[in-house]
Amino acid sequence: MSARGPVGVGVIGAGFISKQYLDNLTSFPDVKVLAIGDIFPEAAKARAGEYGIPVHGGVDTVIGHPEVEIVVNLTVPAAHVEVGTLAVEAGKHVWSEKPFSLDRESGKALLKAADAAGVRLGCAPDTFLGAGLQTAFRMIQRGDIGTPLTALTLMQSPGPESWHPNPAFLFQEGAGPLFDIGPYYLTTLVQVFGSIKRVAALGSRSRDIRVIGSGPKAGEEFSVTVPTHVSAMAEFEGATSSQSVFSFDSALKRAGFVEIAGTEATIALPDPNMFDGDIRICRLGEEDWTTVPSVGSTASRGAGVLEMARAIREGRPHRAQGELAFHVLDAMVAIAESIETRSFVDVESSALAAPALPEDWDPTAPTLGA
């Protein structure tokens, strides 16, 4: 494979989220989308035609493509590790949608397989690379709020079944508000506070059956098998702490609420599920918030794939690493265990916060040569 020029990318999974990725990946000059595959090849064919992707077919079509260097794994959560392992065994780097895996054992096995094969793992969310959160991280790192002490995060909604055309998997193992939405918030908190050391949580489920509200399956019922409301506490290294609510049981929509209190000020971060947004800060002794505009790239999903591709060519660590995603997964599994046991649960893994991106980081710039 070439040490220069755009990095070859293949996408597995032609479902709902693939459009958001492909809108961006097909516009970044430092990557080239060469193939797309799906367990339903006709879905891959349709996406290939929409974006001018030259090769389409099944999963093997992407993994076996000789010029694909990064496999972008957009399958359902239950298939993330299986597909990722196949790609790793074929010598491909892998970027996966979240969650990293559904359990610790398979996640560890995937990390070990990638290490043995000498390939990289990256994982969503890459929203923490967007201008909104990156600006907030730079403010915190330069001491604008003093020493970070505590955090409060809230995500409440009636649930995605009203707008998602095929939402059943979001209410089953590997999803629910904890595993579907939690990665955005927990990844953000790890960037500020470091590794999560232990958690405690309560969870509930408002109803066992939900109804699809839009699209061709509107009116169909599906089963709910996971908690749809989770209240969690986390203790980080250094004895800092957070409280979080992740809920699909609220008539009130309240997303993107992240406040971090420090010794000198409290800062309100933009929605961690988005790539932009202003920052607000309220300093000690003041009553009003000051708004700070974000600075940097607002390129959305796929930015992490690009950052990973550039890191491969440049021979440096990428930022949205598999180890970070596994640590967040480990914490979410611990939260689920705490709900079952009604006790604190330790989180054994750890992860380093990624260095901030340069303010002038530009996904649209060709940086890798021909």
C-alpha cells in the first residue's frame, strides 16, 4: 500500500448512518471511498450509485479489496466485533461506529487481534474532534475554569422511534439510551477528567412495547429489552465526579446538556452529539454567562476516519483510538452491572485523553500528496 496519497476506504453497512458518513468521506481529498458492502447487496448497490462508489457487494467485497486500507464498520452494534475481526485478520485498519463492542471479553479480543496484526482501531464518537468540544477542551486545559471538579450531563427525549425508520435495534442489547447516547457524553467527560474508576447507577423501563412512528414501517410494534432511563454517577481518577441522565422516557427534549464546574468557573459545553456550538462560561462571583464562539472544523461524522487516515500516513497516534472507545464501553457495561446489582462497580480499564487538534485543522485540505 502506498505511503503517500489518499487513503483507500471501504464501508460496510449501507444503512441510515452511512449517508452521513459518505456525505463527508466522499468530499475529503485525503481519503478515497473505493467500495461499499452490506449483508443486503442491493442496499450497497443503491448507496454506491448515489455516491459514485466504484465497487459494491457483500461484506467480503470490501474486506477483500486490495486497495482498501481502512474498513469503516457501520453495521448494527451486535455485528461490530465480528466484522471488525474479519477486517483485522485481513490486515485492514478498522473504524467502527459505537459502541466498540457489547461486552468486555469481545472488546478485549478485538484489541488483542489488532495489536497482533499491527493494524489500528478507531471508533466513534468523533464528535469530540469538532470545533465545539475542541474549543471547550482548550479553554479547560489553559485553566479558564481553574481545576475541573464535577460534571452534570443530561440527555432526555421521548425516544427515537418517532423519527427513525427502523428503530427496534436502538431498544435492544447494545443500545438503549446508555449504549446509544452514552458514548458521546462519557467520551467527552474522559477528555476532561481522565479515566473513569468506578460507577453507580439506577435504571428503569417505562414500557415493554413501542411503536414505529414514521417511514415504511410506521405502526409496527417492537419489543424493548433494555433500560430506557438510566441515572449514573461516575468517579474519575483524581476523585472528580459526574452525574448523568440518559433517557428515552421524557416528554421533554433536553439534549446536549454538559456543565463542568471548576474551582474558578463553570463551563457549559456544546452538545457532544454535534460537531459545533458555542461555549458558555460563568466565572466565580458573576451571575451571567459569557458566550464564547467555537473555533475549528465543523466537519461531521467521518472526521475521525480522516484524522485516523492522516495519522497512518504520518506515523503518529490517531485521536479516536480503540482503547478510548473500549474504556467507555467498559464504563457503560459497569453502569449496566450497577443497575442490576444496586452497587458501585469498578472500571478496570483506562484511557488517555487525546491531544487537542490545531485550531486550523482542515478536513478539506489535501495534505497527503498524490
